[in-house]
Amino acid sequence: MPFDFSKVTTVAKAKELEAKGELVKILLFPAEFGGEDIPANVVYVPAITAEAKNMITGTLVKFVKDDLIDNLSVEPEYKGKSIVPSRIVMKATHQTKEGQFVPTIEIW
């Protein structure tokens, strides 16, 4: 396991690691779909996780334009008391079409 964020249990600690370049702030629900920069939608993750999420968001934007999806949920999962998600599960569906796109980002 490349990362262990079990001791990151406060936003202050996450911001301290952000200042050191070890974590970056991201929005769980993407801004491209109306996600806001509010505490309930903000998490701190390694930069590589942010890059992966940006790539997935780009794919989701294309799927919306192609009318392949019209619904998105984003659920973080945590280990212990850490506020750094251990994984982020995104689920994209379309109300009138079968199938779903469920990318999962494993963090730690």
C-alpha cells in the first residue's frame, strides 16, 4: 500500500499535508456538474488521485454530451477515522437506457 493516511483525522492535518504537497483538495461531485466548493463536497487526496478523477470527469462530460448518462453519484469510502478517502466510487447511469459506468478510484 503506497499511502497510509490513517493519522489524517482533521481538516487541519489535511491542510498541513496539502501545504507540503502531499495532498491536494478536490471536489467529490465535479464542478462540471454543479458540485460546489463546500465542506461536504471537499476531500483531500494524493495528487495522482486528483489526476485520475479529472480524467474520469472528462469521460463523464463526454458521456453527458453523447446522452449516454444523465445521473451521477459520488460516494467516498473511508478507513477508520481518517478524513482521506480510501476510495471514491462514482456511478453514472441514464434514466432511460440500460447499463452503468462505475469507475472506482482506489486511494489507500
